[in-house]
Amino acid sequence: METAWHEGGEEGCRRHLETTRDKWKDVPLNVAVIGNSGVGKSCFINAIRGLTADDEGGASVGVMETTNEVVSYQHPDNPLCLFWDLPGVGTDHFPRESYLSKIEVDRYDFFLLITADRITENDTWLGKEFRERNKKYFFVRTKIANDISDNKKSHPKTHNEEAMIENIHRSTEDHLRENGFADVPVFLIDNYEPNKFQFEKLKQQLVADFPDLKRSALIFSLHSTSKQMIKHKVDELRSNIWEWALSWTLASTALPAAAAVGTSPVLQLAGIDPDLLIIVDVSDFYFKQLGLDSESLKRTAKLYSVDYEKIQSIVIKELGIQRVDAVTDEIMEPLVKSILARSLPLAAETAVEKTVKKFSPLIGSLFAAPMSFRRMYRALNSVLDMLEEVALAVIKCAADSA
């Protein structure tokens, strides 16, 4: 920001904010899902995107090897977030000798090394190759539900699911340690039950270990299907609020005869509050990111096998809206007004004043009347606080019901 100010003044700052505020939308993400044939790679790609093989864009799933070439699948909420379904190593078309060059190993940001039943020689070979290339990767053990079912049939009197899972985890870690992978995380999951076992923990670790410059894009791409993911999203959204507020303040100073109050005469004559317009626009983004729109609620209901109407009613009741299947500006505007009416009178100004003080020396005369910034900053924080509270209530209800 300081460089932008020195090089282009307020217009330079405005351009800088416009290009950086939504930069996550232009960040390509490439996650490779790799492993032997038949371990569930395609099914995993569907599960992490919240899809099934029958959905539009779903990866084909079958009992036979269905991946004969390198194929990418877009995340439904972010076209630049790609999950790559890679053929198994050691097949006729992809022998080990030429495997890494054929899959173009250097194009990927992260590798999820999928295995089932046991860690194979091909798995450990891939792990060693990734380590030599300083590539980040996890081991993922799939089909845990099948193991549990088989064990229950074999030992109906002594079956203990918790003890069995612990035994699988311990034996898998022991095997990895013996092959020099004591420091590599391993996760036990089932692609058909992504709300059980360690599927959510896998996503959390993926966020934590993803390359820094791409972590924000990954957080905004993944669905809000857990308390932890909602917290990740809220932290990321909150860290950008000052940019939204400052961007609007800078833009408002450029409007003729309105620099002092940050209000466009054209909008004033039309009876429109320009501050409210930007708050509504940003709030709509918050609403969808936190999984409160109809499509997201249906996804959550399906994941936890709970009644959609039940979790939908939480959103409707807590936010005082009539419906969530079509959240338009006509619905979002009164919602934002209601949230602000309830929260702004109680909002503390300490953090806001500190932020204004921090940036005022940098931008100088642009903050001769910083009320527009303060108002926007407080308003967006208040909206985010309320939507976070409702999103957490939805997930708690879904988890408790499940």
C-alpha cells in the first residue's frame, strides 16, 4: 500500500486494493490424487468436492480401474481449483520408469497419496520421489468403513470399532516409520462417509500445509461443513475487512462534491445509501462462504444425513428472513439493516480507532473525515459476527442430529 501511495497517490492505492482484494479468485490450485488402481482416487475427488459420481462434474467411479489418463476436475465453487485424478503407477500405460514425467510431477501444489488395505511398495516409492523433489504430500488410507464391517462380521462378539481404528492407525504409522516416513501424516477416511473418521482432519491439515500464497484460495474453495472450516473462513474474511472498508473510502473520495462524506450525489438523489450497497454485496459473499445459502445447506444436510428443512429453519429464524433458496438483494438488504440495527450500537470502537490511526499517516488527507471507513469497518465486522454465529449453529444442529 505504501508503495502504491508513493507511485500513484490515492488512485494508485485504489488500483492496488482492487487487484489484491479478490486475488484469491485468480490463484490456480492443483492437488494431485495419486496411488494404485482401485484404491478410491476418483471417489475421493468427488467426496472432497461434495459431489457423487452421478452429479454433473463428478468423476467416474467403478470396481475396475477407471483412470487411464491424467484427468482434472474443477471444484464446483472455484474453476481454478483442480483435483487431478492420476493413473496408478506401474500399469502398462504408466510404468514406473516414465511415470513421473508422464504425469508432469512438477505441475502440482500438493499430493494426496491414496492407499487402501495396506501401504504398498509403489506407495513408498512415490513418497521417496516426492521427498527428493521437496513436494508436500500426505498418506491417505481409504475404505475404513469396509474394514470395520468385515471385522464386525468376523468377530461379532468381540468387535470394538474404536480399538480397531486405533490398531489400523498404529500399524499404518509403524509401516511408514519402518520405510522412513515417520514425519509424514496419515489419515484414515471413508469416501462414502466424509463426516466420519479423519476426513475433516485431513482437510484441516491440507489447509495448514498448503503453500502460503495459495492457502486463502483453498480456504475459500472448500465447503463450510465443519466448525473448524467455518473458523478458517471467518479468520480469512475478517483479515480482509480493512481492505473492503479502505477500498470504499478511497473510491468515495473520487466522487465529485462528496469527498467529505463519501456519498455519491447521484445515489443520494436516487435514495440509495452507497455504504449499504457495498455492505450488501460483501455480505452476500459472506453468506455463501459460510454455507448459509440453499445449495450449501442441502450439501450439509446430505453430508450429515439430516433434514434440510430443520437446518434451513435455523437460518430463517436467526436471521429473520423468509427463505434461503433465493437470497437476492431484496432479501439481503433488509437482513443487513437488521443486523446493523442490532449490533452497531453495541460495537466497540477500540479496534476501529486503532485501524484508522494505523493507516491515517499513510494516506493523509484521504482520512480527513474517516467516518466512512469507520462505519464500513464496523458494519462488515458486525455482519460477519452474526453470520458466523448462525453458521456454527447450523453445523452444531447437523452434527447433533447425525
